[in-house]
Amino acid sequence: MSLVSELAIERLFSNPANATETIVELQLKKGRLWAKVLSLNDEFSRFQVRSASALAVAKKKAAFDVAVDGQKTKVIAVQNGVDVTVAEKKKTLLQSTIVKCYAVTVTEG
């Protein structure tokens, strides 16, 4: 995480009935966050970073970078794949998986 980042932890969940089911939901308001997810074994587990204009989700394992600069969000897949969703006013505009060494930049509005 960069020094000027604003990050909110929205949800940390571990299912008491199934210890392999884990959900981490973060909101990056500004700045940069680099994440490495090593082993999410359950099909319902996920690690996600949301900005005002995009949602990046790792479901098994991945390394990725999310940067928010004003109205722009950039997601870079460093290892494996990251699912990216772009939505506006609860309407999905784009859903895609970006793979290692690819990036997507989203501008709000």
C-alpha cells in the first residue's frame, strides 16, 4: 500500500462451519494496493478490492495491483488471473478476467 492510500476494510469473514471459506472485501478510495493471494480453496472464497469504478476479485490465487488516481482505476494482473467488473449505478458494464501481465484502466463516469 502506498503512503497516500485510503483503504477501508468492508468485510472480513471466515465461516465457522467451514474454515476454508474466507471472504475479504476492501475498498480502495485513493492510492495504490498490491495484493498476493496464495490459497483460497473453497469455491465461495474470494479476496476483492473495490474502487468507485471497478471491482477486482481473486478467487483462488493471484497477485495483482490496484491503483486509484482521481477518477481512474488501474488493475494489473501480476500472477494468475483477476476478475474485473466495471459497473455504474448498479448496472454491470463489463466483466472480464485479466491474466498475468495484462492490465485494465477504468475511468469513472
